[in-house]
Amino acid sequence: MSEIAEAPKPLTTPIPGPAADPGLDAWRELPIQQQPDWRGTDEHARAVDELSSLPPLVFAGEVDVLRQRLAEAARGKAFLLQGGDCAETFDGATADKISARVKTILQMAVVLTYGASMPVIKMGRMAGQFAKPRSSNTETRDGVTLPAFRGDIVNGFEFTEESRRHDPSRMVRAYHTAASTLNLIRAFTQGGFADLRLVHQWNQGFSANPAYKQYESLAAEIDRAVRFMDACGADFDALKRTEFFAAHEALLLDYERSLTRTDSRTGLPYDTSGHFLWIGERTRQLDSAHVDFLSRVRNPIGVKLGPTTSGDDALALIDKLDPNREPGRLTFITRMGAKNIRENLPSLVEKVTASGAEVLWVTDPMHGNTVTSANGYKTRRFDDVMDEVRGFFEVHDALGTVAGGLHVEMTGDDVAECLGGADPIREEQFDDLYESLCDPRLNHRQSLEMAFLVSGALAA
Ligand code: PEP
Ligand code: MN
């Protein structure tokens, strides 16, 4: 009976996910920016259905621990280090690249811990940092216009019609890539690789460079301290493992909503795609879908604040995202630009402090300092990046508030994407060593150098 067309396979409800709170879908009626145009297709519904039935990537209990850690950082008793790619890629999720990035974050954290004599909360822009906001919906090359690359979770970087198509099945691939990335991170940080007695080994294979030399002498000091404590009979179990959290920009709400689950202990919704989620500078409008959705999940939330943010904007975001003024709930990640930070940050911090709200202030010294090199690459100057970090510390020192963390785009690899540093990267190196599909990252040496400079500021 071939003339009878097969009935279309019924799709389960388009509103996905086991979390029951109807408010979790209120965002669907609100203005929303930066989403793909795949809604309403069967492909989209299938991807969302599949994601909704997959296990959580992180556990609610871990998210609660992180909230406590961030509360400590807001009070100046810990320091947050967030680092990783601007845009993770599916192809880049290899053991070598993941281990180099984790190792670099661990090295930076050791340097910061030593300088600040306080715990450093380690967090990767990893295992979910696949979606990118873009300033234009399209890209034109040689007279051909195609949809802009929005990150591997939406479309491919290759400049062809097929690759640039918004493909919902990429969300499922993003989930599996995040799962294998997290698996390796957990193995590295729990399985002995992060043991503080191996500080030297994290640096192996690198040549003589000012930051490496400095690291080696610090590692030798740590070694001496560890041997001393060992001789005294100290218990080193705590040094064998380290906590490591996963963070990304919660940009693609189909993905975030589909991975939101009700926690069986508390009955509350957690976005289990990562421990910490942030709202980008382009999607933080008060009445927008992004702010509404994230106001309803229990994860600690960050918001990027650019140079045009007013004190009233900040207060309204606090009211919406942290109405109960819960310690550790809200982090403001300022990205003002080196030119603006000393001028714009004080009034923002003063207004928030005067309101009685306690947020964690973190500096992202990357996104306000992007320039184009003479040979046409998107880049950042290490000096500008450091200048913004210094400005951030100066402002908080002057106000008596807490400079609580650092958010950087970095990699463990030997790339050339940001200019300068002690062993300076020059733009002639970009043609061979520029790998980022999106924003330029600090390479391994520049990341370590930054850690030493920030460590000095924390020790001061
Ligand atoms: C990012 O963190 O890669 C990003 C796009 O940042 P912002 O929202 O601050 O521009
Ligand atoms: Mn970026």
C-alpha cells in the first residue's frame, strides 16, 4: 500500500525537559537575541527531545559547592580564575589540547595561590563554550554572503552554504563533546595529575622563557615547602586532587533549557550543562529571554558588564538575578577596556556597594581591548590587557572593595594571537600560529606571565 504516506512520527512536546516549573519556559515569549533560525523544524524538535532525555553533565551538589566557594571569593577569602578558549571547537576537543589548557590553568592557579596565600577557585571556559554571539548575522567573502559562524554548536566555520547552515543536531554533538571533555577534566583533576607534588612536571617540555624561569623557581620553593611538611608527617591527601569547575556563556537557550533538570534533593531547577553560566554583554537586557531564564535556575550566574553599563543597570540585574541577595549567586564580570576602567568602574561598584548587595567582582581584561593588527587579524595587546587588570585592582583598592577574580581567554598551546608579552609575540607570527576561530587568546607563556603579574597585585 505504497500510496498511503507514512504518518509523520509524532514528536513529543516541543517544551522539553523534566524540570516542571512552567516559569522555565517564560523566556519563549520574551525578546531574544543571537539565536539560530532553526525553530519550528522537525530536526530542531528531535534534537531538543534527545537532549532532554540525556543525563546531566554536572551534578546539583557540585553547583552548590561552587556557590559557597564564590561567596568566599566575594568576601575576599578566595580568588576566582576563569580561563579557556573564546570558542571551543569539536575538533579541538583532543586529549592534548584539553590537558594543555587544564595544566595551564593549574599552573596559573598555583602562581596565584602562592602570591595571594588564599584558595584559588579553578574554572574552565570549557565543556560547553560552543556558542558565539556575533555582531552581524552574515559574512561576505569575495562577493559571497553566507550566515555568520555562530560557534560549532550552531554551524561550521568552513565558508560554504552547507557548513554555515544552522543545524540543530550540532547541539547533540556539543553535548557529547562537552561530556568527553568533562570526563577528561575530572580524570586529570581527581586522578593524580593535579597533585601539587607534580608542579614541576606541568611545566615540562617548555623552553627558557622569563615566565617559565619564574615558574620553575616558584615550583622549587613549593617543592621545598612540601618536602618540609612531608618530613613533619603532614597528610598530603588534600594535595592529590583539586576542584575544577566548568563554565560557559549560556547563549543558546534551546541547549540550556533542554539540560535543565529538577534536583531530586531540593526539587529546584539546575542548568546541568555546566556549573557556572554567564550572560554575555550582548544578551543582558533586563526584560530579555536570557536574563529571565537564568533568573530561574539555581546555578551561580555571571553577567558581563561593558563600558556603557550604568549603576542602575547593575542594580536592576541584581534585583532580577539575585533577589534574595544570596552569597555566591551573582558575579559581575567587567570588561570595560583599559581606557575606560578607571573612569567607569568606580561609580558602578559604589552604587552596588551602597545598595547593600554583595556580588563577586571579576575582571575580563580581554573583551574591551580587541583591535585589528596591521595585517588584518583580530588581536589584543598584552600591555592593554594588563593595564585593565591593574585598573581593576586600583579601583577596588581605592574603594575598599574586593577584586575577586580574573576571566581570560587563554590556551595551553603555543599560538600567536595576542601581541607582546615578555617574550613578545609579533604580528608576523600570526600567519603561521593564529588558530582561534573567534577571539585571540593568551598563549601558554602569556597566561603564566599574567598569573605572575596578578599574583603580585594580590600579594600587595
Ligand atoms: C566572550 O566571553 O567570548 C564574549 C563574547 O564576551 P562579551 O559578552 O563580554 O562580549
Ligand atoms: Mn570572546
